[in-house]
Amino acid sequence: MLSFFTILFIILGANAVFMIFSLNGVSQKEPKTDKDVGDSSPSQVFPMDLGSSKFKKAV
């Protein structure tokens, strides 16, 4: 029982430390503007080929 709580508190402490570092990193990043978002190329969307699939529809 004691070893369970020891491991639990170590994991909770590590989680708290990681969360603090994570939240500090978020506040230091500069926000993206609409100009920055527009410069990136749109992602390519591929159509699904359901006709040649070897699986059948469930419904």
C-alpha cells in the first residue's frame, strides 16, 4: 500500500511539473495573425475510394 502511494505521488508530481512547463511555453508564443495563416498552403484532400474496398458497409 505504501509503495502504491509513493509511485502515485511521484507520478502526480511529475505531471504537475510537466503541466507548469507546458503552460509557461504557451504564454510565451506569439499569436498567429490572419496574415500568417493565409500564407500557408491549404492541405490536399484525397477522395475516399469505397468501391474497391474489401470491407462491406455495416449498415
